[in-house]
Amino acid sequence: MIAGDAPAATSGTVSHGQDGWGPGLAHTSNDMPDGGARDEHRRETALAALLAGLDPGAIASLIEISGLDRLIGDDDQLRETLRVYLDVGGVTASTSRRLGIDRRTVRNRIKRINERCGLDLGTGTDRLVADLALRALDAHR
């Protein structure tokens, strides 16, 4: 492998072996016809448990860092738009279809969220922080 090349993606579990952490040989449920949905549910459950276990100070800090504290109790439409936008991977067209609104409306709402929260939802880091903060809010309601 040339420096900078990423290893090829493989199916299976990640395990610690002789050469360190890496793909193992055991197959995951992704190899089964409905495995993706089951795995997604398991990831969602694990993430919810992780967030539920955080102390209130860490939750408050996460919400403050995300800027979502500026949306709490203020605008359910913006929070729902953000939630759907993050769920569909930041795709405006998919967000508009799921919410039943025009794409321009979605873009305008995302722009307002970015401005009010100090986010740039065009970056992976800000999308991750916003997603974790929304999930933390949901887990601690």
C-alpha cells in the first residue's frame, strides 16, 4: 500500500489481532438481506445509551458548543428540519421530500440554523456536533 492510501473496505467485524486493530473474519448481519436495518437499529440504540450515560454538565456543554441552545423552545420547525437534514446526510432534496416542503424552504431554514447557531452544516464536524446535540436533547427530555 502506498502512503496515504486507505485500506480496502471489508465486510466483517473489527477485532484486535496480531497486527493491531483491523477487520476480522466474522461476518456481520450486513451480509444478510435485512441486516442493514438491524445494524442501524443497534447503532442507534448504542448511541442513545452512550448519550444517556453522559453527565448533565457534558450534555449542557455539547448543546452549548453546537449552538442548539439558541433553538430550544424557540422553533420546532427549525429543529425538525435539522433533524431530517442530518438523517438524510445533508441532502436538501431528500429533506424537502421527507418534510413535504420546497427545497428553497429547506435551504432557507438551514441557512437560518447556521446563522443562529454559529454552525456550518456544510462541514462534517458541525453536522456531527449538531447530530449529537440533538440526540442528547432527545435522550435527556
